[in-house]
Amino acid sequence: MIHPSKKGKQLLEWEVYATIDQLSLIEQQVLQLAKEHLQYSHSPYSNFKVGTGLLLENGELIGGSNQENASYPLCLCAERVALAAAASIHPHTPILTLAVTVKHPEKIISKPAMPCGACRQVICEVEQKQQQAIRILTQGEQGEIFVFPSGLSILPLAFDASYL
């Protein structure tokens, strides 16, 4: 039997809040912005709406929503829409917090909605660029709110520019 020379282990840790009132006032505003941006979702094919809110270091709030396309690979996730808007409007202002929420047309989603793998990669890249973690809040349409300390915490062993 061959034995590895080492083993690795990485734990995923997060905080859980039962209600939005348990978050700080500014985090409540960021999550509320994500919920407001559900209305701007362009999702005629899936009808699955995703909204995102960002808090920048200068106090500005920026929202985003998913934008579908008949050619599915061209769809844009709400997280990447908001991150691109922030980079365009305030290119040198760090992002402190990112909130994500969803709405399904046929059922209530009561578990937190996590960013997809592509969005996790982009969040990690933004963190590396700004040399600062982004706090991530996730919630379904209702229910508990999960809070993660960073993008790297939801994409362990991330691929980054150090490989290039």
C-alpha cells in the first residue's frame, strides 16, 4: 500500500443568523439591496431570480441581478454583474461585503443561496486584487442567513494569479 507523504484538510466555517435583525445595520442594508435587485433580474428562460448587493469601503452600495440570454453560456450571474459595476464605477475602492439572495417562481427557497463556482473564482480574484477579504452574506428568499468571512473561505485552494 502506498501512503501519502502528507495530508491536508481545510474546514469550511460560517456564522448563521436566524433573522436579518441580527446583522449589523449596514449588512441589513446590503442584504435588502440584494432583495430589491431581484426585480431587475432578466430571467425569461429559468424564471430564477438572483439579486446581489455590495458595500464598498467608501460607503456606496451597488446592486446587481442575473441577466439571462437565449445562448446560455452568455448569461451573467448577479454577483459578477455587481462586481463589474463596482470595478467600473469605483475601480480603486475595495469591496467590503457582498450579499446574495434568490427567488424561485414556484417555491419558497428557505436555504442560503451560494455563489456558483465561476462567481466564487471572480470573488477570490477581486479579493486578491484589493488585498482584502470580502464578507459574504447569503440567504434564500427567506430563512437563515449564512455569513462567510471571505471568498477564499467558500473556494478553498483557489487558483490565482500566482500560478501564472
